[in-house]
Amino acid sequence: MSTHSKKDSGYEELLSVLQTARHRLEFLTPNDWMLIVDRSKRTIFKKGETLTQQGKQTKIVYLLARGKANVEAQPKSFIAQIGPGEVCGEMAFLENGVASATVTAESEVEVCAIEWSVLLDLFELFPHLGSRFYRSLAVNLSRRLRDLIAARQMVKV
């Protein structure tokens, strides 16, 4: 796993994006973010590359720092577009299972990739971090479901 120097301006910019994005993991504290980012690996996906593949298990949660990615389920059904501050791979993490959707980079995407085992170790060391992380995921998933319901209702009208 890569570690980030606090002197690195990219590190500070990354923390700022993750902490202030509209659909961020909103209950995490600045300290929580530092712990997560410090134990993650910054990775770039080129346009068209796959972050998660429906039906496959990667054991990684991705936090988008830059760019946009499309979320689709088979058969080619567009679900959402996600961007900076948003997360993917979280449903497989929560269920200890496989990805429920395929996430593909719409543009070049920079992510903080954090392995499940690393997250679980952090939650064991810092139980309140785990609590805030899971609460944030629950709220985000609830919002996504509400958005999906609203979109489908608009189509019917």
C-alpha cells in the first residue's frame, strides 16, 4: 500500500475532495479520512477501464477522487454515474460477496483503492471509524435508492 506524505499537495487536495464532495461519506471525520487515505493505494483508470465487474469479487472499495464512472447492471442497464467523493465496491464489501454492478470509467478516473482487510483492520483498531463509515454507506445507499425510485416514477409520468 502506498503511503502519502503530508507535504504532498496532491494528498491535501485529495483529502479536500473526499471531505467536501456532495455525495461523500459524510459522517467521516478529517482524522478518519487521513487514516483511510494513508492506507489506500492511489490508482488511475483510463476511460473505458473497469473498476468493478458484476458477479466478480475484487475485495477492494474504491473512493473516487477525480473523474466520473458509470454504474451498470446486466443486461446493460444504466444505474448511475458517480464522481469525486463517491464510492463503489461498497455493496460487495457490505455483503462479503460479489459486485452487483459493473463500474466503468467514463473519463480518466483517480481512486483511492482500499482493500477490505485493511478497512476491517482499521475498524478493529478504531471502532468509531467503523461506525461512521457504515453509517455513511447506509445513508448513501438510501439516497441512491430514493434517486432511482424518483427517476423511475418520472419515466412513468
